[in-house]
Amino acid sequence: MMQATLDVKGMTCGHCESAVKGALENLEGVQTVNVNLDTGKVDVTYDDAVVTIDAMHEAVEDQGYDVVA
């Protein structure tokens, strides 16, 4: 398992947190997602043989949020 922290801009409320968390959890290979609204950081544990960082960025951006590289 790998660990990554995404820096997500635009999350302001519980709905934002749920949208980002749900989008990432729906990706095959993602194990856990922890969202910190205060910092905008999203910690993801994932299987890098199944899912890529780019796929995670795309899933978050599809929800209307920006991921800072």
C-alpha cells in the first residue's frame, strides 16, 4: 500500500468533504480516505498497482475542486 496527500482547494463544508471522500473511495484500489477541511489536505491509502495519482486528481476535479500538484 502507498500513502499520498492531496492538496485540495475549494472545500468549505461537510458536503465538500463527502463529495471528495466519496469520489476517491469509489476508485478501485483506494483503501482509506481522510479529509481535513481546515488544511485542505486529503490523505489517501491506495494500491499503486491498481490506481494512479492522476486518476485520484481527476476524480476530485470531476467533483469541482482543484488539486494543487
